[in-house]
Amino acid sequence: MPSAQDPFYVVKDEIQESIDKLQSSFHQWERISSDSGERVQQTKELLASCESIEWQVDELDKAIAVAARDPSWYGIDNAELEKRRRWTSTARTQVGNVKKVVGAGKEQIGTASASGMRRELMRLPNAHETDRSNLYSAHQANDDFITSESDRQLLLIKQQDEELDELSASVERIGGVGLTIHEELLAQVYIS
């Protein structure tokens, strides 16, 4: 029979904890307005969690299949194997249900409020709320962001160039040492 240290139960508990967190996040997702940027972000996170949990359950199923080839070797019986298979099936169903609802919600968001998501992603106000000064400040903020990102990337490139120069100098020194060693070895061969 299964022991307290059985790896199946350790992994099962971790997966169950992930499923519990997924369902809690799903309930929060249900309460968020369908046209908000927060919902879009949480939708992505929920779908990623579903994929991760499904992968973990698949791996656990593979371990069960290995144990099923020789249950006595692993100290389990057919009833225990069936219990484990039922748990992975239930876990897969729970995750699949969340994934189905969230996926359907994602499609609704995509078709119903694509412009709303674009506005949220660009952080631009709605057109009916916009006056010229707000639009100008939004564009100015975007320009400032682009400029700061450009400066940051230039700084990173400069740092990488300096590191490559240092690496090149080190390789040259090592090559010189290698040539010196080679010449010393040749000289010792001629002496002997």
C-alpha cells in the first residue's frame, strides 16, 4: 500500500494546491468586468496555469503507467492504481472546465471589445472622453516611454560592447600564452 513518502502523493498534493489556486483565481476572474485590461491579463494567466497543470497531470499519468507495468515492484495494487487514475482524471476535468470557460471568455473579449483592449494596452482614454490636451499628454507619455526605452537599449548595447572588448582581450592573452607554451614544448622536444 502507499506510504507517506510515496512520490505520487507528494506530486498529487502539489498539483492539487495548484488546482485550488487556479479555481480561486478563476472565481476572481468571473467577478472582473469583461472589458477591463485586468481581465485580459488574468485570462492569460489562467490559461497558462491550465496548461502547466495539464502538463503536470500528464506527467503523473505517465508515472502511473510505469507503475502499472509492475505494481508489486512499487508496492501498490490494482485498486491503488485505479484510485490514482481516477484522481488524475478528476484533476484533468477540473482544469479542463476552467480552461473551457476562460477560453470562451477570451473569445468574447476578443470579438466584443477589441478596441477597448487596444485602448487599455495603449493606455489611451476612450474617444468620447478625450479632448486635445488629454490626447497630447497620452502621446507625450508614449513618446517619453519610447525615448527612455531607446536610451536604455543603447546603454545595454554599449555595456555589451565593452564586455565583448574585454572578452576579446582575454582571448588574445590566452592565445598568446598558448603560443608561448607551444614554443616552449617545441624547444624541449629539440633539446631532448
